[in-house]
Amino acid sequence: MENKNFYDVIFKRKSVRKYNLENLDDTILEEVSTFISSVKPMYEEIKTEIKIVKLENVKNLLPIRAPYYILFSSENKEGYLTNAGFMLQQIDLFLSANELGSCWVGMAQPKKEILKKLKLEFIIALAFGKPAEFVHRKNLKEFRRKSIEEIRDTNEKDELIEPARLAPSATNSQPWFFRILNNKIHAYCIKQNLIKAILLKKMNQIDMGIAICHIWIAAKKYGKDMKIITDRKGLEYSPKGYNYVISLIID
Ligand SMILES: Cc1cc2nc3c(=O)[nH]c(=O)nc-3n(C[C@H](O)[C@H](O)[C@H](O)COP(=O)(O)O)c2cc1C
């Protein structure tokens, strides 16, 4: 299975919601498992567990029926939701690069017996399997996204912000905003109103990790390294209506 060209996949991936429910070959499942064990965390110090289960082990409140679900569990520590988004998005891109369908499912829950066996807190699932619809978009016009002007202050790092703009997010809420200052990108998450916050607060932290994953992959493509820091200035410069999340140093 292809393990390199994730940058290109960012520009064509989509959520796949219709699946062929037949099992995948064992060799394919093994390759998915091998990739899962190579995924990079955003924060090394947060313990995580990633497990593949079959459809019958999951309660899905929305009608996405896929043959397999990747369950992501984590220690509950500062940054754990952003870390979940960052890690699981690498798997989403890997599956898409290999013509398998996938979809984040905030509404899925493992059944009780499975939940009991998890060592860490269950966070979110990613459905996957053989797609029963097109696995890729034909062009950028098919992405329903905010314009780039709405999600950043200056255009100095658009080669990294454009991939973030295309990232998937819960209910397509696209909660991100980026401030660019020399080699730093400060990342912010929208403050939702009270009703939306109940539904989206946790999900939006995951979304931020997904967008940061896309920035990291684009930075690598351009031969740059990305460091993740908390920056006092980033917090001070928070735009109205947004919470500061983290800063990225691109060198
Ligand atoms: C954290 C998260 C949770 C999501 N939960 C669901 C879900 O429960 N059901 C669903 O159909 N799609 C879900 N999605 C998929 C989004 O609706 C989708 O990513 C967004 O509409 C953008 O579309 P695209 O992924 O096709 O580009 C979720 C996405 C994310 C990132």
C-alpha cells in the first residue's frame, strides 16, 4: 500500500459514507495496522491506543455502515483532542491514498463489551472499508469550504494554509483561523455560541488537530520542519471570537 503521497491526497480526499460491507483481505488489514503503528503524535507524552473493530462492535447513531471502524482512545491530558485529530487524520489520508473509503464519525460509540476492554478513554472513531461511491473528488470546486481570506490574516504561508483550509471538520464547521508572523503560524479555534458549543466544543479541538496535520504534511512537502509550541504572543494576538490553541514554528 502507498505510504508517501499524502500531500496530493489532501486536494482530493472526501468523506465516504457508502461502503461495500465485504471483508478486506487480511494482508490489507495488516498493512493498515502496520501504518497505524507508525503514526506520529503531536505530543509524545500523551498515551494513545488505536484499534480496528468490525461493524458489529459499534453503535452508530447516524446511518454510516462501514465494515470496519478505527477506535481512537487516549489519556485525558492537555492537548489530547488536538493530538487525536492530528494522529487519526494521518490514517484518513493513508486510507484515501490507497483507494479505501473513510469517514470520521463523531456519533459512533463502541459497544459496552469493547468499551470495557479499552485501556484509555474512547475519543472518536473513523469508519473505513471498500467504497461504494467515488473515493476522491475530481477538483477543488467540489470542496465546500470557507475562502482562504476568511481563515488567515496574511498570505505569506498560503502554501501551508491552503491544505489546512481543505481539512475535514465536524459538521464542516471549519473552526480554524491562522495568524502568520514570520516563521510562526498561530492557530485559533472559533468560540461557538452556547448551543453549538455543547455539540462541537470537543469536536472542534479534534478539527484543529486535523488542520495542523495538513499543515505539517505540506511543510514536509516543502522541505520544512514543524515545531509545536505555546507562545505568549500567540495568546495576546487572539482575534476577537477565537480561542488560542497553539503555535507552529516552520523552519
Ligand atoms: C471530528 C469529526 C467528526 C465527524 N463526525 C461525522 C459524523 O458523525 N457523521 C458524518 O456523516 N460525518 C462526520 N464527519 C465528516 C464531516 O461531516 C466532513 O468531514 C465535512 O462535512 C467535510 O466534508 P469532507 O470530509 O467530504 O471534505 C466528521 C468529521 C470530523 C472531522
